[in-house]
Amino acid sequence: MEEDKPASGIPPGSWPVPLGLPLYVSVEQAAKLAGIARDRMYEYVNSRADPIPQMRVGRGRTLIRTSAIPEYLRRRETA
């Protein structure tokens, strides 16, 4: 039986993140990892109802927790 592979390139259940990936990435990098448009990732960042896990550093720089990307996108699939 063939195992389903995630489209995002991040294997599910890998904690904290797969080797070679940082704990946090920029919004642009998160969009690339997820295989979605940068504008869509910014929509997820700015969502009031269900924002993607993130932290702000410096002047307006937003970082997204890499391990949260697959779970968040799965949750958004059914929304």
C-alpha cells in the first residue's frame, strides 16, 4: 500500500521540524514550504478567527512555526 505524501514537503508528525528546516520561517518561506501563494499565507497570518501560529520579531517581521504549517493547512482543508 502506498503511503500518502504531504504536498507541503513537511512530513506530518515530525517534531519539532524535519532536519534541515529551521524552527521558524518567514511568511514567504512558509508559503513556499506549503506550496501556496504568499498572499494566501498572509491571509492566514492576518486571520482573526484562526491565525496560523506565529511570532513577531523586530519591526513588523513575522515568523511562522514550521511544525505548525501541515496541521494548520489540514485544518483549513475542511473549513
